[in-house]
Amino acid sequence: MIYLYGEATLRPIDMNHYETKKSVAQSMLDVALLMANSSQLKSVLYVGPQYRFYVPLIVLLFLSITLQVIVGLLLVFIAVKYDLNDVRKHAKLNRMKNVATVFVFFTVLINIFITANFTAWCKTGFLWILSSLVATVKW
């Protein structure tokens, strides 16, 4: 049991409450990244297969979104399903947290590659879209 020192009393910290707050905060960050990946996927699909990194970006974005959903479900499952004060469950919870951490690490790596490729697209793809729009406008 973990105790928090107050002014005059010694009161225990409810680990369930702490872990729930932590999971909610991390899930909000996951939602922000999920929205960014969805926006990037929409942009890549809009440009179409003529972009040279089309297939790799689609695959990386799909992997990133899938890992984010798995991590989000895993964190919600950890925070809601299990009593974190039960010492018998700590080994299983630690394994689940370790799996979530590994998935988050791979999500970060994947998003580094997505950002590198997407930035290259923004430099070339935006100019391609702009030039095709200018070409279609009748002056």
C-alpha cells in the first residue's frame, strides 16, 4: 500500500483512481495522434497512387492507427477491469503495461517514418496539387 503524507494524517493513495486518471490522460494523447494519422491518411488517399510513397504511407498509417487502438483498449482494460490494489494481479498488470509500452514505442517509430515521408509529400504533393489546379483554371 502506498501512503500519502498529509498535514496530520497518513492516508493511502487509491491506485485504481490514480491509474484511471493516468489512462485517461494517455488516451487523450492517443486520440490526438489518432486524429493526426487520420488526417494524414485522408490526404494521402486524396493524392492517390501517383505519389511514390503512396503504398508505404498507407501501410504505416494503418499500422499506427491499429497499434493506437490496441494500446487504447489495453489501457482502458487495465484501468477498468482490474483492482490495482490486489497484489495477486500485479504480475499480470505489469505484463499488460509492458506490452502497452512496447506498442507505444513501435507507434512512435512508425510515426517518425510517417512524418519523414509525409513531409516529403507536403513539399512535392502540395506543389503537384497547386500546379494541377492552376492548369485547370481558364484564365
